[in-house]
Amino acid sequence: QVRLVESGGGLVQAGGSLRLSCVISGGIFSGRAMGWFRQAPGKEREFVAAMRWGGGSTPYADSVKDRFTISRNNTNTFYLQMNRLKSEDTAVYYCAANQWGSANVPTTVDEYDYWGQGTQVTVSS
């Protein structure tokens, strides 16, 4: 069974930075996709960034492009580095992984099978 555990959320002033981490247990392989999503109060969960463990393209939502970076280490953790944070980035952030892997990097909620518990990011203006 795949399990994901996020950490790194918190309160930060606008313009500041945070790094979220997501530890995966239960299976890593090159084709597995990992993604970050977020959900603000009253809104649907939305895509932020994604990548395949084995490399390739790294799509980003337009709203975070050039400010956020997704990456991974060599063992079992992937990250979301968030710079120049804005108040509209305030949300619960979730990491996710798909079950079977894919040739392309999925960017929708329905394409992911495993989810973390979420971590709150609050950006004060």
C-alpha cells in the first residue's frame, strides 16, 4: 500500500518562501507520477505541479510558474519549493501519486490514486 505524508506548511508573509515535503512509502518506480495540488476554502482542488519519478517534463499551473519548483531526492521524498508567495497561494496543499505510472505527467485530480493528508499554507499580506 502506498502512503504519502506531507510536511512543511505554515504561516509566511507575502513575498516569503516555504518548502513542502512529501515522503512516499510503499513503492517507487520510474514511471510513477507525483503531483502537488491545493484547495482553498470554498474552491475545488486544483493542480499545482507534477513530475515522474524517472524524470521528464514538469508541468506547472500558470499561477505558480516561475515561482514554484517541484523536485525529488534520491530516496523517497519529493518537494515543492514555493518562492515569492502571494496571499492567493493560501490553501491546503496535498501531494499525490498515481498507481500504475504513465508515459505523460498527469495534471488532474482524477488521474491520481494516492493522496497525503494535506498541509496548510497561509500567506499573510
